[in-house]
Amino acid sequence: MGNTLRRLVLPILLAALCASMTGCQSGQEPKAARVLLDGAEWGGGSVAPESEDDLRVYVTLDGVPLIDLPFSEAHRVDILLADGGENHIACTGESVSMADANCDNHDCVAMGEVTCDNLELRVMGGFIICLPHRVSVEVRGK
């Protein structure tokens, strides 16, 4: 599946799966969440890169953008949901992974790292998705 097709199909698939699993409706407010970037409360938006970077890391909750980071910088993103759900995303500057999550199945953690080398080869492309918490991480160009 090409990157353009993945970018179009996977968010729709995530929303459909989310609706079927949790009863969320399109247009419904996303779950309440606190976002921590490198341990500090994050207000939203994007982090400006120190250098021009072709790849970005986009994190969404219920399809709503939470944070946009340069791929080439090391960061830790912690998403703390009001219902007790937690996702911990590790960005090393060379890879992105779901380091830990307290969901039941840990499929998101098992999806492994997204790197520049495997971005085109992974079945899910640049996506890492936690369906129980409705969190998605995508590595893609600007």
C-alpha cells in the first residue's frame, strides 16, 4: 500500500474501528487527555525543528491532532487519558515507537519502531495505532 493511500485509508479505518469498539460517534468530542512533552505539560501545536527536517511525527487522539514534532529530534510524549489510559511515545531522533501503554492488548507496543529505513516497508507504513485508547502516531513528510 503506497504512502498516499495509507494516509487516506488508515485514519478512516481507525475511526471506523474506534466507533465499532467503543461506541464513539463521528464529530464527538475526543477523550479528555493531558499531554506531556519531555515531562512538561504541553499546550498543543507543533514543535519547530532545529533544522529543516523532511519527516514529522504527528500524534492524534480520536483523530484530533495533539502534537506535531520533528522526526530528527529526541522527545518523549506521554498521553494521560482522563479514564486512566496511558500511552508513552519515544522519539529518539532516529526512530519512533510506542514505548509503553496500559491498554489490554499492547498491539501498539508490538508494532515496533518506525525508522527512515523501514518507513516504506512496514505494513502499517509510518503508523502506530492504539485502538483501545484511540491514539495514533504517524511519521510522514510535511
